[in-house]
Amino acid sequence: MRLAPQRPPQPMPHMRPPQRRSNTGVIVALVLVGVALLGVGTVGAMAASITSSRASDYSSTSSRSTSTNSSETETSTGTTTSSEESETSTSTSGNDGEVKPVSALGDHPLNIPGNGAMNTSCNLPRFSTDVTSQDRFYQAALPCLMEAWAPALESADLPVRTPTVITTGDNIETPCGTRRWNQTAMYCPGNHTIYMTARYYAQVEQRTNAGVYLGQFAHEFGHALQGMTGINSAYGDASYDAGGSSTSAGLELTRRSELQATCFEGMTLAALQNGGVSNDFIFPALEDSSDRGDEHTNVRDHGSTSTNAAWVEQGFRKNRITECNTWLAAASDVD
């Protein structure tokens, strides 16, 4: 989940979305939301750091691949969605031969030393902030993100399940509750779907740079990775046991979940940069993510801006899954 940027109203007053609260049970409908807090000084510092070097270069020798097919439809409510959710994996685990997620946190089998997101090229379309153009952008990026992550998932014998992506300009009902047009994007594990709220980013945050939208999408995809691997399920159980958002332990678990998604985002951006995606996309995405955090909210469930900056840069610089294991990090590293 992320918090929304605090920009001066131009011309509409800023609207801060309500923060997600964890539900209970093994199948937890956790609304994982993208949010931000902007600081001009921090942006400049991060930009200077980013432009000085490149991401760690990771290439995979895996001969296995995943394919995604999606088509676009637009409804009268201003919502577009990919129509097919694909599942691809040839590994076997369990008595029925089906590859299954593993409910675990710090000791999750995804954490294979040396594994990262595979360098992936991606032909992104021209970007515009209207709903249809945003959806076209996300649907084009989705198979690239799946291609980058499929080898790591397969190596760990985990499901490779392409999430559905719905881009909406209106309020929408989801298994995780109503998502309003003026709230940030979210991943809903209840139906393995990323909901991108197009008008929120265009009108409330007043963003126009395609890289910012790519970064937001990559963060929500990081939550989708947690969903397909079983990390999200384990987090839900642990959060319930800890008392959820009403306790400091529950809030710390939420920060660990959010910061891992941010670190996965950094890995995704590294894979795209090394695959040839322009830095005109990569650097704004990193700069935006480095300035998201809890400073202007009353709940410490995302981590400070400096902590967010550290994790997105770590993912980008190192591009190794073990470097994004926030579940084993010291409490001071997820503050």
C-alpha cells in the first residue's frame, strides 16, 4: 500500500485516500494501495544518485518462458480490463502435480541466492493520461513484467499467474471493497487483480510523466508477486495474529509488505532498463517512489520516505530477490 503525494492544490484541493486495513483469515482480501509523499529536495538528491550509474545487470539462462495474452475492452463506466488471466508453469509440486504457492515470509522459497528479475525489453506505447491510453500502457507493460519475473518464479517451483489489470476512471466494486476514482491504485488478492485508478493520478496527483505511472504499476505488480507466491497469504495470517493495524507489530508487518513490493519495483525497473527501456521512464519512476512514505499521515504503515528510497534503490541497484527480503530486515530498516 502507498500513500498519496501532498501537492499544493492546482486547482482542486488535495484529497488523501483512506488507508487500507487488513482483513482476517487465510484468504485475506488485503487492499494494497500505491501512495506517495513528495519532497523537492529528496527528488533532486535521488535524481543525482540515479543518473550516476546503472542497475545491476541480471540475465537468465532459463529456457522456460511464460506468455500472456490480453485484449482491451471499455465499458460505459470508463473502465478497461484485460480479458484473459493466464497461468503458465511446467514445474510440479504436491500430489496432484499442480504448482502451488507457499505461505511463508522470511524463509520463503522465492529467496534463491543469485536470482533476480531477468533483463527484458518492452515496447511501451505513447502515453497519455486518459483512461483508454493508460490502460493501453499498462496492458503493454504487463507481459514484459511477467517475462522478467517468470524465470525466478519457475526456479523456485512457484506459480506463474498473470494478474488481471483493470484501469478505471470511476468507482468500482472489487472483492476487496469499493475502490473510488479518487483513491490510489491497489492490488486485490481476492481475485488476483491490479486496479489502476486513472483519474486519481491524472487529476488528484496531476501527474503527466509516463515514468511515474510505470513506477506505480510496478509497485502494484510487486504486490501481485506476493499474491501469486503465497507471501501475501502468510502476511495476512501474521497480521491477524499480531492484531492488525491497531498494534505496532501489525503496522510493522504492513511496512515490511509494502517495502518489499517497493523493492520488487526497483528490481523490475532494473530489468527493464537493462532490457533497453529508456531512462526517460526509469528515472522518474525511481524518483517518485523514493519520495513516498508516512511523513504526512497519522499511521506508520508504509515506512518513511528515506526508507522507501533505500528499498527501491536497493532493488534497482542489486536486482536480487534476497536483497528484497524485508521480512528478515532489522526493525530500523523498515521504520
